[in-house]
Amino acid sequence: MGLKSKDLVGIKELDAADIELILDTASGFKDVLTRDIKKVPALRGKTTVNLFYEPSTRTRTSFELAAKRLSTDVINVSVSTSSVVKGESLRDTALTIQALGADFIVVRHSCSGVAHFLAKNLDASVVNAGDGTNEHPTQALLDLFTIMEKRHVVRDLDVAIVGDILHSRVAKSNIYALKKLGARVRLIGPPTLVPAFMRELGVDVYTDMDEGLRDADIVMMLRIQMERQGRGFFPSTVEYFRNWGLTAERLAKAKKNALVMHPGPMNRGVEIASDVADGLRSVILEQVTNGLAVRMAVLYLLAGVKG
Amino acid sequence: MHKELLNKEDIERAIMRMAHEITEKNKGVRSLCLIGIQRGGVHLARRLAMKLREIGGRKIPVGALDIALYRDDINVRKEQPVVRRTEVPCEINNKKVVLVDDVLYTGRSIRAAMDAVMDLGRPSAIQLAVLVDRGHRELPIKADFVGKNVPTSLEETVTVQFLEEGLDDRVVLEWA
């Protein structure tokens, strides 16, 4: 038993057994995180490089902490201070980092396919921390882990994903992951952001929020990317909230025990009402904690895949 | 080919004797905490705790320790060891921790287990109880309580089966 690839580039490339292995392993790591001494020596002597071409606080911090808790050395490379600004190509930057002895390269980039490209060109294990509008696999894995913790099974759950699906790598990874584990997925949002062709992914598409939320087990909210405002995708944040914002009243359409999730960072009052974000059914902060356990599991398992 | 080293009754007697030895060495069962190494050691630790309770008249806390993250062979093995849960239900600071494992062989698991225990707290002492000591130590480690000493060759394997895993209690020596 083990993962089949040295890299985690997307959920698309995993099968259900891989996903279950990662989630099982993560529960062992979750337990490590509750101890006084939260560090284990498992990957002593390994090196992790966080290569972030896009601003990120929570994902980078989470990967950094996960790598440190496994006793790897961690280097953060951010674009603004690196030789990338001097015009070095992505491939050269990555090869240089590999030549320094990196065992794991965690990469985030605004272009879809960057993680694939690096995985193909490097011997180091490449972990996708978000590539363009393609995938953000560890986010989907931590979402699944959170659902498993609360519901124990994913199969046959009705999961509503709400918001800017079109531009969301989180949504894409989640759709693949949820489908692979047998959940039913519905997408909700304005037609400009949830195009009908998404049905080809084997999901239901709703433009009406109340209708889409009916009897859902899980409500997964996405961040409305403010930079898209004024580009014709939706008229204004006020109007967006009126139609697709998650309020307590709307949440009442979902199942009584429905979980509210959000990958963060949240825009309170745009996609989610403050009282819902802080409410009893919100597991948003647990998602953050679980992210650490899941990323530890991913690094640990990838270390076991011999080239 | 195989040979039975211990049957159900032998195991029962060995556990009973070890429980008495643990009680004797620690002058009672006060401040003891049993920690079994996943997975065989956990079954053994639970059984030892039951006997200790009969002898000492008080409940002994039993924990389960996963040593996957403390192993020294992560870069050598073909696959990563499965990460299981560590569940130690009591504070181990100033407790006498008895580590329990089914088979003592190279001693490397015990080294890993001691490191893992130290990360959980500072016990006043760590002792070691094993059902079978098959020799071939690679580290300076010695068990305090042994069910049975079995001289083996490196080609042989020692398998311990437990009722808890759906098999009859027995210890078997196997070779090609």
C-alpha cells in the first residue's frame, strides 16, 4: 500500500484508494497535532521548498508548518524577492532549487499546468498548492477529511458548492474528489460563474440558491474573488450577496445538521453572512487545523514513493 | 515449514508470570502505565493490564503507541509504514511506563518507541515487557520481562497471533 506517483499534481490523477490512504494517514497526524510536542522525526534530513508565484498566507504557512512538524528543513521562495524578477524561467528556477537538494517542491502559480510541468521535469516530489484555475488538491483533501470527521462517510452525501466555480481550482479539486468517493455534487451560482457545461463533470447546476441548497448535507462556500467585480461576472457585491450569499435563512433550506465550509479567506457580507461563518454549523476553523494534518500526510506518503 | 513455540495455555501462563514479575519489580501496581506498541503489543498490553488488575486490585491505564513516525528505516524501506493512532489515556509524567511488544528482535522498534514516549512526557522510568525475545539485537536494549526466550536464526520469522485479530492465540516459528 502506498501512493503510486511521486507527485501530487491534482485529484484527477488519484483514485479512491489513494484518497482514502491520505485521509487515513492524516488522522494519525491529527493526533500528533494535539500533543505538547507536535514535531515528529519522520522526515529528518529532507528539504522542502515552497515556491510561491502567487500571494498566499494560509496555504504557504500551512505547508511550512506541516513540513517543519515532520522535521524537514523548509525554505520559502517568493517571487518578489527571487531571481524570477531577473527573468529566470520557471524550469531554471525549479532545476536550481532541485540542485540545492530539495526533496519536496510545493508550488503555487497563476498558470494552470505548472505543477504538471514541474513534476515531469524534476526528480523531486512536486506538490501542487494551486495552479491557475486548474486544481488545489490539498484543499479538497482537507475538505474531505473534515467531512469524514463529522459524517464518517462521503458516499451519498449531497454537497452544494456555491460561488465562482468557473475560476475556482478549489471547486474543481473538490468536484473530482467528492465524485470519486461517491458523493452527489451540485453547483450553485450566477450563470456567468457556473456555466451549464459544468454538467459534463457529472454534477447538477443551479442558479437559484434556495433551490440548490434544498436538503444539502454540506454547503461549501467559495471566495468571491473581488478582482472579478466590475468585469461583468456579477453586477455588485451587494447584489451578489442578495442572490447567492449564505444567510441563516438560506441555510435553513439545507439539512438541519448541514455543515458550512469555506476555504478562506472569507469575504464576510459578500458570499457568507458573519453569523453563519461563526455559527454552530460552521467548520471553517477546523478546516484550517485539518489542513495541517492532511499536508503532513501528503508529504509523508510522497516520501515513501521511490523513483 | 513451521513449529509452534507457544500455544494458548503457554501464552496465558507467560502473561500471568510477567504480570507477577512487573508487580514484584515495581513493588505493586501504583503509578504504572502500560503502553503497547501497535499492533501486537497493544493486545498484549491489554491482557497484562487485566492480570495486573487482578493482582494489584486497581485499574492500570493502557495506551497504544504508533512508532511509524519514529522509525530509522524510512529511507530504506520500499513503502512508508502505515501511520496508526497513538492513544495514551494518561499523563505519563512521573509514571513508570512499561512498554509492551510481542516480539523483541533488533531492538530498533524499542528505540523508536522510547523516543516516541519521551515526546509524550517524562516518565520516571521505562521498562520493557515482550512475549518473545528472539535475539539478534542491533542496539544495546534488553527486556525487563520476557515471556519466552527463543534462539532463532536470521532466516526464521516469529509470528504472534492473537484472538483479538480473529486468530487463535499462538506463537509460531517459520522458516523456508
